[in-house]
Amino acid sequence: MWKWNDTIQKMIDALELMKYAHTMHDKEDNKTIEQGLELFHRYFQYLWD
């Protein structure tokens, strides 16, 4: 369960950063966004199970 919670949090972090798209993101932010969106893409269908 801990791994799933960590995965969900990474998705949330990415989406929260994207909410502020008008700001400049550094490399770390871009990495967080990229990783979170990849996880969102991979697990999208499981978010409602």
C-alpha cells in the first residue's frame, strides 16, 4: 500500500506544479512533472478501482 500512496503523491505533485504553468520551472520541477505524468499515464485506468 505504501508504494501506491507514493505513486499517487508523485502524480499529485506533478499536477500541482503544472497548475502554475505560467511560472518558470527548474530542472528538478521538470523531472517531477515528467515522472508524475508518466505514472498518471501508466496507472490512469486503476485510479477508479
